[in-house]
Amino acid sequence: MNIRGQVSILGFLKDESGVVESTLVIIPLVILFLSVIQIASAVMQHNAITNQVQGDVSRAALYGTSTPFSEGTKRSLTGGGEILIGRRSERITPLSPLFIGTPFVSATSIAVDENP
């Protein structure tokens, strides 16, 4: 490669035109990406909590055990039996600094215990 080719390549690499435009595009793109990841994470955490609460309530109704879940209540039904209501709320794990405050995800599940 001759000197003229090396100079043109170095000149191309040192050229800074387009830096401002790419920065103006990349910042909102990173914010959008982090927001989508945070929303997906919150949905997955909500589904996991819902499954845990429903499993605990169903297990307590089937086996007649005490309520091992937080904020669990039993209410008597008029025809016999009981209804179990389980609630749980947990703090969402923030993945980005864009998440403001202390957000919580809560889930409520019910099950009917026919053999009190």
C-alpha cells in the first residue's frame, strides 16, 4: 500500500462528521432498550409471584394445612367449607436507573376448601 492510501484511510478514521447524529440516536435507543427489558422483567416477576401464591393457596386447600403464605385469610362459606385467599406483594428488581420509586408487584389467589 502506498503513502497516499494510508493517508486517506487515516483521514477517514479521524473524520468526526456524524458523531453528533449517532449520539442523538443512540441515547434514546438505549433508553428504549432498558425500558423494554424492565417491562419484560416486571411481567416475568408478576407471573412468578402469581404462580407461587396460587400454588401455596391450592396446597393449603388440598391438604388442609395452615396458610404458609403472607397475608393469607380463611373465610367460612354458608354451605360449608372455607375459601382461602392469599395475597403477596414483592418489590420489583430495578434493572435500569430509569425506574423511579419503589415499585411493587402484587398477586391475589383464591381456592375453595370443601373439607374444613
